[in-house]
Amino acid sequence: MVRLAGERRRHGDNNHSSQRRHASHLFQRAGEHHDRQQRWHANRQCHRLGYRNGHFRGRPADRQLRRHRLQEGGAVASGFTISANGTLEIRNGYVLSGYVENAGTRFNIYGGGTAIATTVNNADENVWGGYATGTTVNNGGSEDVDGGIVSSSTINGGGTQLVHGFSSAGTAIATTVNSGGQQFISSSGTASVTTLSNGASETISSGGLAVGTIISSGGTEFISSGGRASATTVRNGGVEMISAGGTAIGTTISSGGTHFVLSGGTAISANVNAFFGEVVSVGGTTISATINSGGEVLISSGVVASAPTINNGGFLDIFGTAIGETINGATVSSLGTEQIFSGGTSISARSTPSANWLSRPEAWPVPP
């Protein structure tokens, strides 16, 4: 393991070889002295040169500096590049800026430690209780956030960010995931205001929470069992997929975006502004969706859609088979349209004047 604070010690070993030889000679002579006072003076001189009990342990000033770097506040270093395999650790008020981490190395940031503008190249940055800001993770690299906080990280192609809380809650704020990059959020991990670019992905699994994710064109958010997403924005060309056991609350689907609720998935209070913006498959659930002008929601066979609101220019398409669908308490606003296809059912629907009610037995493509 490589400790940053140990650099001074290793440097001292090289620069003070003659003094160490002199201290060794004094140490041997001290053992030959029978006079207690002479032996005390010889041992004291050995101690000043960093030689104690026959072993060189560094001068007292160096040992004090090492303790300051690892434990005391206010120590700042910058511009480090370490290429060899090994581990670098910081903690307790230590600030490291501009560190470049290359292949095979590991950088551990413990409680009280701060890393600024780290570059991770095919290596690991572990934020275990500490804080990191402005990290760039490149191909083959990973940023592991367990009990710590990271902000403004950039995950490039082939890079990974893991946000979880095996020891205590981990938090990632304002991460940007570019093409080919991945963000994984799991147990006790929270990611806020992540931006997914073209070809980027975010996966939320059991115990994970994503808040305010922005899915741009070509980006994808996956919500699996036990995962939750809140206030997601799906832009043109973006995709949000909710699988069995996953939950999305307050998703906004902009024009051109798509929100898939797969079997066993749940969408609550979605705001649909896109044509075919929300597609609810067999076994999925949508609750209190609001369908605005230009928005359309497709309900598959066997789906229960509870209390959707269809505003002016919005469409709710109910597809069915022998199993049928149930739309509970649908509200159709002025000029909104509820289209009931073969096998579809609408129960306790309420409408305002000029609402459109259509029953179309002709076959339409059934959503997945």
C-alpha cells in the first residue's frame, strides 16, 4: 500500500544514508559504554538521527509531518501522478487535488478526506466516507461511492459509477454519464440530478433511489425490482423502463420521449406530453397519469390504469383481449379523447363537455 504521507519518509531514507550509518555506529558504541551518562548522550544523538533500537524509523520531524498529513486539517497537495500498482489513501482533513490515477491503482478516500479533480484511468476511486468533486472516470475506471459523497463526476465511455451504502448511505450529485458510461444505484444509494447522454445508462436496483434524472436522446434509465426513480425527465429520444418491482414517481415524458411500464412495474403520477409517451404492458400498473396535449398512453391487455386525467389534445388508448382492462375514474377534459378498443373497459369515467368517446373494434398494433 502506498501512502502519500510516506513519500517524505522514503525520500529521507535516500538522502540520509550517511547519517544512518553514523547513527548505527553510535548505537553500537552506546552499547559498549558502561557509563550511564555517556550511554544516554549516545542514545539521544541516535534518536535525533532517526535511529532507535537498532532500526531507522525516520527523524522526529518527519514522523510529525506524516501524522499531520494523515490526521490534521489544512494539509493540501496537488498534481500527483502514481503509475505503479498500489493503493493511495487520504483521510481526516487531507485535501488532494489533480491526482491522476493510472492502470491497476486504487485510491481510497476515507471520512474527512477530500479529492478534487481526480482523473481515473483504468483504476478504482473508492469514496468510503470522504468527499470527491470533479472526478473524471475514463475507460476501464470506476468510482465506488459507499458512505461518501461525490459531486460533478463525469463518467465517460467504459467508465462506471457505483452508488450504494453497504456501510452507510452513499450519495452522488450532478453526475454526467456520457456515451458508453454507466451508473449503478443500489442499496441505500442515492443519485440526484444525473444527466444521461446518448448511449449512457442508469440502472436502479433494490434499495436505490434516483431523483431528478435527465434522460437525453439515446440515454436509458432502467428501474428494476426494489428500485425507485422520482421526478425523472425523459427528453426527445430518451427511454425510461420500469420492470417488475420497480417504481417511477412523477416522471415527465417530453415530446419524443418514451416511458415503458413492463409487467410488474408501477408508474405513479406520470406527466405525458409525447405521442406514445407511456406504454403500459401486460401486468404493469399506471396510477394518476396526466395526459397532456400531444400525449398518448397505451394500455395493454390485463393492465389496471387508475384515475388517469386526459387533458385537451391528449389520448388514452385502451387495447384489450378477453382479459380486458379497467380504467378507474378516468377524467376526460374538454376535447380530450379516450379510445376504447376491442375488449377494453372504462368504469366510472367522468367527462367535461366536448369530450370525445370512441369505440374502435378495428385491430391496432398491440404494445409489448
